[in-house]
Amino acid sequence: MEKTDLQLIEECTYSTSFHTQGRDSFNILVKRHVNSVYLFIYKLVGNKEDAEDITQETFIKVWQKLSKFDTDKNFKTWLFSIAKNTAVDKLRKKKSINFSSLDTEDNSDFESNLVDTELLPDEIFTKQESTEALTKALAQLSDNQKLIIHLHITEELTYEEISEIIGKPMNTVKSQHGRAINKLRGLLQ
């Protein structure tokens, strides 16, 4: 049976030393969340090398602050808040906050890397056209709307959790999500 995040956190914080079980439990937490944290950060910074560095820094901070984690809260929300703050701090140090779009110059966005080898050729063409249309439509959203859409749909976070991560009121998050969805519907018709 797979352990929950909270069980792993308890094992990590069991003693003050970095014991074997704590290290193993933390490694499981990292493996469980590293991809989603990396994608989230990459969408914020738009640069592979920075995203890798910030992801690593994020998990170092998580390890350092794990004993202070409030187990009544959602771990994923806490983790993404640390990731966002680490990314913003790093970008401030670079003197430019440059939030990227979901598209990248080398077309390495998440959707274009999904390949279904079981599809027939005409289905592949249709799917590619749909992905291209979605990518173009997403590019027309504001950076904040793209971030909210990503957190809500890809990361399956609630509006309350997103609100906590990005530091905006929940009604603002709901409103921006709704506007983004309506805009996407209009662009994809």
C-alpha cells in the first residue's frame, strides 16, 4: 500500500537527524512531486536551466522547513507556494521577472510531447490540429490566466489552494479561471 504524503512527512520528521528512513521517505516525496513542480516552475520562468535550479532549490527548502509543515494543510499547496516563492526570488535576483507562455521556441510544451502511437494516421492529424489550436488559444491568455488554468486542470488544485499559492483572493482566482475558460471556448469554436 502506497504511503500518503502525510505519512512520509511524519517519517521524515521522526527524528532530528537525517536517518535512513527519513531520507528514503523524503526521496519518495521528491519523486512523487518533482515533475509537477518542475513543470509549474518552467511555466513561470520559461527557461529549462533556471527551472531545474529552482526545482532543486525548492526541494532543499522543503527539506529544511518540513518540520514546520502544518499537517492540517494540504502538502501540495504548501509545496507549490514554496516553489512559486523560490522562483520569484530567483527572478528578482536576475533583475527581470519574465513569465513565459505555455509555448516555447523549441515547441517542448507539455501537450506537444504527448504522443499516442495507437492512433490511426487520420486521428493523429486531427489530434495534432487540435493541440495546435489549443496551444494558439492558450497563447492568447494572460500569464496569470495560464498559470491558474495549469494549476486547476493539470495539477488538479482547488480554487482555494490556487488562491493560497498565488496570493490572490479566491474570488479573483475563480473569476480569472472563468474568463480564461470563456475566452478559450470562443477561440476554439
